[in-house]
Amino acid sequence: MIRIVLTSYANSSIFSIPRCVIGEAFNECNACLQAQPSKAKEMFKHILAKTLFERLVIDLVDTRIFAGQNDGLGLIFTGIDVKSKYIISYVLKGKNVNDVFLDLKMAFYKLCDP
């Protein structure tokens, strides 16, 4: 008897908040409505690299919290080749456009044929 009551209570609430309240809040939240999956079930084609260094994934990792321990260097510029999974990284002091551009240029010269 107690198990049935607990099961029905669990189905009607989440963390002791009634499901109807959660549903109303979800329907009023614009971010929640946009994040819902689309109804259309389309098959997406994955982008594949056919040759080495055809596609690179680049990112700028912020480690400025540890800049005091890293001689003032607070950013790591990383690049990963999609096909070979080869990683290249450069350490940067700041997000200056010229510094990031020069490191990106050096990465392409080092990885690819000019």
C-alpha cells in the first residue's frame, strides 16, 4: 500500500514540485521552448575529412585563472586534425587579434603545405 502511494506521488511530482507547475514554467520559458528537439527526424550527414589536415577544429582555451603559476601565459591555442587526430597547441599571453592570427598562421604553415 505504501509503495503504491509513493509510486503515484513520484509520477505526479519531481523533487516534491508538482508536474503541472514544472510544465507551466517550461511552457513560459523561451530558452526551454527553443531547446526542444525538432519534430522532423532528418538524417544529417557528418562532415568527413578525406585527406590529412583538410579539416581542423581550433579553439582558444582560457586558463587565465592559472596565469600566476604559468609565467603570465593565460591562453592555449589548440588545433586538432579531424582525420589523424593530430593536436597542435601554442601558448598565448592574451586574446590580441594579431597574436591569435600569427599562431593560426604558424599552425597552418606547420601542418599544411603552403
